[in-house]
Amino acid sequence: MEYLRRLMRHNDAGIALSAGLLFVGCALSSESFLSAYNLFNISRIVAFSVLVALAQALVLVAGGMNLSVGAIGGLATITTGYCIQVLGLPGWLAALVALGIGGTAGWVNGVIITRLQINSFIATLATLFVFTGLVHGFSEGYAYTDIPREFTFLGRQKFLGLSNLFWTMGLVLLATHYGFRHTVFGRRLLATGGNQEAARLAGINTDRMILLSHVLSGGVGALAAVLWVSRMGSAQPATGKDWLITSFAVAIVGGTGLAGGRISALGLLLGAVIIVLIKNGLVMLEANVYYEQAFLGSIILLAVVVSRVRDLYGGRGGGS
């Protein structure tokens, strides 16, 4: 009994309970929910949602936000397609170039914010349009479709019934958990988001932390884009247009602190499961898909209220 009470006091207990109840509800409401194909498909969508949300959470935890996360994904997408189809580079090298482009785009955001002292909302809103313009200008609206079959291994194959994307995402979350729990950089980033002035007075170079958080955000966003190309078998310039709401929804539902200073790798996974199960459940129940955004908006609003109450009365939980 004491173990159960300790478990329920854990930061992610409520999210885990909600995800578990949703899973059971979906399983009971539809016979096809537990089919091998549906679980495989859910694992792909969850994995992708987690990576998009992590790209946002890495900036949120430092006390900022990244509105250009989808545009960075678009840049990485067309970079991957161009390197493979036009330059003839092997897939692994094209992926590395795309990751470099993502990190560079994040670095641009970080420099604008830290050197020019521009609010992250304004800075990334501006670069959202800049990066999107580069995507469409460079690709001229055309997709790169000559993607070799071997490049789709991660996106379309599975292991133990779950997508290879899911296992890749798991490795990234393990690295995230370790980074925030056991490294100096992770603790400094949490401190920067928790109280930037106090962190600065404690000797932490907060501008450097914020800059690096944006570089990491761009890199993770680019990774999500590369894996999306692997899944789709083509590099579409429209990739990333719908990432923004997903990035905030999953991150906030997953317990990432809006005011900074709190992130949970497990929470991000559970948040993605909740969002994906709700979408999946609406489809299986044949609900009006035009109301999907209203459902997601309501969930985000509820999560924001819970996060705010938690910050005011419960304190911040740090990283895990």
C-alpha cells in the first residue's frame, strides 16, 4: 500500500493512469484496436509524435519556445531528398547533412534570441516564415520521390510487432532521460529554465544554455523529418506544416513545464500515447473528424491549467 502511495505521488502517475485508461477504453470499444497492424501503426505515430514534441520540449525546458520546429523539419526533409535524388549521396550521409541543417537552423534561432535579446516567440515566428520560404523556394513545391528502398528500413519495418521508429525513439528518450538526470549540461539547462537570473548568478552561462537548447531542438526536429522521409518513401515540401500543434500538445500533456525547468522523458512518451489514442479512438468511433482540432485544443487547455496549478502550488519537479 505504501508503495502504491509513493507511486501515485510520482510526477508522471496521473499521465500514466490516463494513458492506461484510454488504452483499455479503446481496446474495449473496438475489436480491431488490438490488431497487429493497428498496434504497429500506433507505434509509428507515437514515435514520430514524441520526437516532434521533444524538439519543442528542449526549448520549453529552458524557458522559451520554438514556433519554427515544423519549418526546420521541412528544411531537413527537402535536404534529405535533394542529397539522395540530385546529389546521389548514400542515405546515411544525406541524413547526416539533414541533421546538420536542422542544428544550424536551431543555432540561427538561438543566436537571434541570445545575441539580439529578442523574445523567442517573435524570433522563431520570424524564422518560421524564413525557413518555410526557403523550403518552397528551393524545392519549387515539388517532392523528391526517388528514395531508395533501403532508406525506408526504419520507417516501414518492425521488430517484435512494433515499428523500428518506436525503438529508435526509445533510444532517444533514454538519452534524454540520462542527459537531464545525470549530466551537468542537463542540470544547468533545467536551472536556466527554472530561474534564469538565479542560474546566471550561480555562474551558469544561461545564454549558452539557451543557444544549445535551440541547436538540440533543431537537430531533433531534423531527425523526425529524416525518419518521416524513411516512413513515406518521399521527401514532401509540405512536411512540418502540422507539427506545431502536435509539438505543444504532446509536450504539455506530457508534463513539460511551460515556464521552464521541468521535463520528463516518460511523460513525453505517455503524452504522445494519450494524443494518438484519442485521435485513433475518434476514427474508430467514426466521430466527426472536423472536430478533432477542438478535442486537441481542449486537451491542451486542460493540460495548461493543470501545469499552471502545479507550478503555483506543487513546485517544479525537474527532469526525469
